[in-house]
Amino acid sequence: MLGRVNHIAIAVPDLGAATTTYRDTLGARVSQAQALPEHGVTVVFVELPNTKVELLEPLGPDSPIAAFLEKNPSGGMHHICYEVDDIIAARDQLKAVGARVLGDGNPKTGAHGKPVLFLHPKDFNGTLVELEQV
Ligand code: CO
């Protein structure tokens, strides 16, 4: 079912500071900040040779990462995103074995314009899992 790691997402309290760390301290190529109001985050992409890191900062009062940052004030790994060929087939296969799909169970359009779903961290070793159809 799983393909490549599409990205690893890190929630950060200060996107400017995190971008500086990745660009200047770690010497990585970073994108411009991109506001995604429909997802409640502002994101910077760190482009690596084999995958991406997404730095996520809360945007707006109902940001889905606000509670995470309350528990992890200096930031932390928020989710890992795996690529799948067929997100509906993957969802149905996972639901059939009792895995919990977050939200209404239907894919939403993710940060890269592709359909995504999130899986409950309690079913996957304490890690929030995103599936993205590529
Ligand atoms: Co993601």
C-alpha cells in the first residue's frame, strides 16, 4: 500500500525562526512561506534530495496544530506523509481492518493539490499518518 515518504511535517511556534534554522544552520533549500487558510496553517517546504520537510505554523484561531503546540511549546514532529496510488482503495482496506480515518473519511485536497487523508495516531504507534495520492 505505502509508497515513498512524501514529507515529514514539523509543527513550529515561529516559522521565521524555524526557516532560518533550516536555511542557515542546516544549509537546506527552503521555499517562501505559503498561507493555507483552508488548512489553518502557514507552511514552508524544506526541499531535500529524497523528500521534503514541511514546517507548519498555526494560522487563525482554529488551527488544527494549535493544541499540538500547546502540548509541545517548542515544536515537534507532527505527522509523516506516505504516498499511495489509490487513496480510496487504501482507505477502504484500512477501515476494513479497524483503522480510524480522521474527519468525515473523505479525502481533502492537501498542500500539494492532491487528495489526502489522515489516520488516527493511536492506530499507528502514536504517529499521525497522512496518506497522499500521487
Ligand atoms: Co502533511
